[in-house]
Amino acid sequence: MRSAMGRQSSSSFSSASSSSSSSSYYFSSSFISWRESLIFLVVLMLGLMCCPPLVLSSSDDLTGGTSASGSRDLHFGDHDLPSYDYGKHGHDWPGVCTDPKSRFQSPLDVNVWKVARVQDLGDLRPRADYPRVKGEVSLFHNGRTFEMALDGANTMQLPMFDVEPYNFSTSWSAKSYIPQAGGYGGIDVVSRTYYLKQCHFHMHSETAVQGKYFDLQMHCVHALKGPHKAPSHGVWGVFFKRGYYSFWDTCNPVLDRVFAALPALARKKPFEILRLDMRGFSLSQLLPEDGTYLHYYPGSLTTPPCTEGLLWYFFSKPLPICARQVNLISDFIYKLNGQGNMNFRELQPLNDRVVYAWGDPKSGQSRISED
């Protein structure tokens, strides 16, 4: 497996071209001073005090639960699709996924030196309307990853250039997706409100930057309602990255609340819903403080049926994750997919597509970084 992320690995940014696991680093007791030990104990005690308790719905014991079949669609209803796995990370998937005529597949490896900056795309974060959860969220797994679905309307207005949408014709050129005069193509983003379908996780990240992967990537899938001419689905993603040394890892408090339910969720049958108390949570809490993001079109689903024509956005700056959380999600992914099998699809050809970027002015960036 390429760039396998070992439990003891301190590298959270593994090479996409490497065929071996990233190097492991170990702390010998002789290298840790009594001051560092004291700091570690204080941090550990604070973490135990602050970590919110896991509360599962009383109706969701390990033998019960409600079937999610027909009520949710992780990837356009993949519970109705033929079985597939990550043994070859997509090379043996059927149909569009491996059809030589398919031109606009995802994920991509982004070369930051060839990204085209278009500031008129604007900040994604103010366009999000993600209210705080008043009670529970729904979790279930599909045998490969898990999905988190939120009740109520969670929306984002996704920007795109004002061009004729991809029509699945072999004559449609990726070079036609460019900003018009003045930078932004003039599409009325207010009228293009995309509704959240679900969020799910891939380990390691599916998107690579400069040939390197992150520990984890979350995808949040959104869809238009009703008749539409614009692309029907859009996805934004966010990376999660460990610190270089696990001793100084920063655990993500939002992930703590969700990942605490993973052992119970792994014992559920596929598509059995587990209700998790997440009151006070908003998806906005998983949007980075640095809003710099990259965008391309058209992309595709990264699982069968690999449908093309999706809007793709992903934030450049990763959120923190710690070794304990990596172990929790890796245990879960391995239980579903087999020990050592991670749930990512291999990188796909760019095929004349251009990756655009909006840079957060508050970050003071002159370019998209590799970090």
C-alpha cells in the first residue's frame, strides 16, 4: 500500500509517490525532562476534564437501530450499487470509474506552483448557513467509511464561473472553464444554494498537494434542489494533520465528540443508524480559521459510480488531529476494510483542468502554501 500511515508514525504528510510507510519516531525517556513530563500530565488531566461525554440515543443499543437504506445517500445511494472495496484503490472499479473515455475524475494531486489565483471567487465561509445542532446527529457506516448527517437545512452558496456546465460530451473542453472578464463569471451564487447531504472521511487524504497526503480528509457533499442547469452537486473538503512529534499533537475537540462513537458504530450493521448527541455543534466549527481554498471543475465522485460533473473545493490549511484520534479512526477504517487497508482512491489525471484558488487576505499569503 502506498504511503501507509502507521500508528507510530509522526509524519502526518506522507508522500504520494512512496511505496513504503512513513518513518517512525520514538521518544526515549532519556530525552524527556521532568518539566516536559509535568507538562504532559497537566495537558492529559485537562483533556480528561474537558472531553465531552459520549451520549448515544437510548434506542440505539448494539443490537437495535434503524435501517438507513433509502433514507440517506452517501455517494448517490451507494448502498444500491454493486459491492466494491479499496483493495486496489479504484483500479478495479467498474463503469465510469475506469472507462478510458472518462476525463474528469477525482481526486487530484495539486501543484501549488500552477494554481491560478482568482480572488473574485470570494470566501466560502460566510456563504455557509450551518445552524447549531439542537439534539442528535445520525451516523452510519457503509462498510468502507462512516457518514454523518445533520437534521434540518444546512446550506452553502457555492461559487463557480459563468460557463456552460459540463454536459458529458467528449467535445466539452476543460479549458472552457475559465473566469470571464472581471474575474468572476457573474453567476448569482445567492440563487445557487446547495444543501448538505452528508460528511464522511477518507484515510489518508484522497487529495494530494505537491505529491503529499495528509492524515485524514473530510468531504461534505452538497446538492441543489429541484430543476437546475448548474452542476447538481458540490463538495468541499478539509484536511487534518498531526504535529510532527506526537508528544505535541493537538487533539481536535469536535472530532473527539464524533470519534468517541466509532467503536459502537463499528459493531452496527451497514446503514444502521446510530443517533449521537451533538447539541451545540455546527459544521462551521470544522471550517479552518484560514479560509484559503482551492477549486476545480468538473470533478467526480471518488467512489463508484464515479459520476462526473461535480464542483470541488478544499481548504488549503489543515485542521489539527492527534495520535489518539488517528488511532480511533484507523481502527474503525481497518475493521471495515481489513487491517492495513485505507479507504482512499488513487490520484487521477488532471486532463487540462485548472485548479483555481482564493487566498484569505487575513493570512497574508502571496501564494498557496504546501503545508
